[in-house]
Amino acid sequence: MSLDAALYQQFDPRHPLEADEEDLYVDWQQELGPENLKLGLARSIARTGAFPICRLFTGHRGAGKTTELKRVERMLEQGRFGRKLFVSFLEAERWMDLNDVAPGDIVLHIARQLIDDLKEAGFECAMTNLEQFFLEVRDILKQDVTLKTVQAPGSLVELGAVLKDVPIARSVLRGLFQGHLPTIYHLINEVILKQAREWLRKPAHGGFADILVIVDELDRIPQRVLKEQDLTNHENLFVGNARVLKFLNCDVLYTIPLALAYSGCREQLKGEFSEILTLPLIPVRRHDGQDFERGLATLRKIVELRCAKEGATLDQLFAARELLGRLCRLSGGHVRNLFILLRSAMDRCDHLPINRQAVELTVRRQAIDISLAIRPRDWEVLRQVHRDHRPVEEPAEVWNGLLRNLLVFPYEDADGLWYDWNPLVGEAPGGGS
């Protein structure tokens, strides 16, 4: 593989770092402050004890939530804070159609993932009643003429695949689940979890004190308005069905959409789920508009480590160091956006290093693209956010839309939370006026 191709793949924005990829990880929260969210999160979970808590974690998509959660998982499994936990990690997008997610789907997949993870660890749980339930589901599907082309599921994994891949089967399956949710809750909490805890506590099986379930990627659920209920699907799922999501008798951590966490439902969410933790972006500017050199140095370090992984240097990637600095500033401290900019610039070069023309063409194209998501009435709001660094007194759907579409970024420093526009907005036609 050529060096150009190897570096291009290193900057793939779709793949979060695994916990063991320490050679590529930059602990920017530890270096920049004001606090290290993953450490606080891991400590609070380790200290929960006999009273399970559901927690919420949010941040812009691509800001590094999964990367941080992988490290929370490892710290807790290693017992870093004096209490080892067995962690079941559910990747929602892999198992669910996020355009159509119901509370019962999440319950099913939590159960499926937990059982799969326990079996992989060597635990064989008492599945008799649960297996009987799924046999009944299979028989009903076979009898339903509208589902005669659907392969009847014979296991939890196959049932999960049907829920994701066969929309026509969802309403039938959800109806069946709804009537059996109390039974499923009982089997998981009173049979599987109790037996699993006893098994996991034995030194030969890891000596785990308890169990944590992490449900990642629910923040990627697209928002839509449920007109018949006069609320959004996010509000319906996380507020209206909070009781369903809190069914498990162990600690659970859900990722949620950023716009929901900053909406008028925030206090309701906190009442149901306790604290909402937000992962901010890496600050690249100060309140006064000046460069934040430590933040920019952190982004350069992230790029430098990826180059070093392939035996390359920054000078082999860029014709001039200031070109990397320009892309770091325009990323707004959003690592995925930085990788998108980098790869887009590489696409405009026959070979490395990236030259100035490639960078400027990339900036122009990305700025035009982002301007397409800006409605005429949004321009003045964005300028106000850029000027005042505060939320605007606009209808909630306007502010939520700006956050959701990556047009406004949240930052945090010693003085608290503040906001700015995505720097590419300032490069867009009309952005500087």
C-alpha cells in the first residue's frame, strides 16, 4: 500500500478509536480541562453501589463520544476506581434502523447484547422461559400471511435482524413484545442478572462487582415531529418512555441527541435520568476570537500521531505547516470535521504533500456545502451566536436545528459553557457580511 493510501485510511472519520489504540489517543480533556468527563463518569458509576442509575451522555456526532466511552468501559472492567464492573456495550446503529426506533426495540437489543456478552464470557444463563417466548413469536410469524416471506427468527440475534431489516415485521413484533414486556423484564432482572452477578463475582470469572450496560449511537436517531402527539420522536423516546428505558436493574448509560439535551425537556430528562454529561469540542478559539494555541496544538498532535503510525511526518503530509493550522481552525475542534477536511484536501492532490491550492479548494467547497443547510432567517442568528457566544432567544426548533446540523458548536472552559458558529460558516458566501 502506498503512503498516500495508508495516510488516507488513517484519517477515516467513520471509525472511533478502540480502547487499546493508545498510540493514537490524545487525552485532550486531561491536557486542556476544565475537567475530564470520562474520569468523572467512571468514578460515579463505580461508586453507585446497590442503587442502579441510568445516565445520559451527549455531544456532537463525531466529537469523540464513542472513543471516550470505550475508555470508560476499560477503566471499569479493570477496576481502576476500586470496583470492577462487567460491561455490555451495545452499538445501536449496527442492530437498529435508527429511522424507526421504538422503546421495545431498545429493550430487546439490550437483552440480546447482554446475553451475548455474558455467553462470550462463559456464562450460561437459564433461558428456558425466554426461549419459549421466542418459539411462540416464531410460530405467530409463520402464521401471519403478510409475513410469509420473512424467515421466522429462531434466536435473539435473528429476531434482532428481522426488527432492523424487515419493516413490515416490526409492527407485528412490537405488538407481541408490548404484551410481554413485564415477562421480559422479570426474566432479565430476576433470573439472568441475579445468576450472572453470582457467577461474575467469583474470582475465576473475573471478580466483577456488578454489571453496566452502555447503549451507544442513539444520539444518531434523526429527529422528526410526531404531529399527532405534538412532540418530537426524541422527546417521545427518552421522556415519554423513560420508564421503559429504565427497566434494567443495573447501571445503564445511554447516548442521546445533543439537541434534545439542550431543549426545553432538559429538566425532565434530568429528573428521570439524573445528570446529563456533555462532551464539548476541543477549543480552537477564545471568547475574544484569538487562537487558543493549546487547542490547536492538540489537533496537530492528533494528526501527527496518525502520520507517525504510518512512518510519516507532518512535512510529508503538508507542503507547509500553516496549511494544517488553517484546517485545524476551520474544523472548530471537531475531530471528525478535521478528518473530513484532510481527506477532502488529499482528494484534490495527485500525490502528497497537500498543497495550498488543494486546501483552499477544499475550504471553498466545504463552506458552500454547509451554506446549503442555512436558511435565510438563520444567518442573523448565527452572527449573533458568533458575536455573543450565547444561546439565542429564538424558537426552540431554530436553536435545536443549528446544533443538530453542526452549525453551532458548544465549548467549555474555566468560565463555563459558551457557543460559536461552525468556523466554515464564516467562510461561506454571506457568512462574513
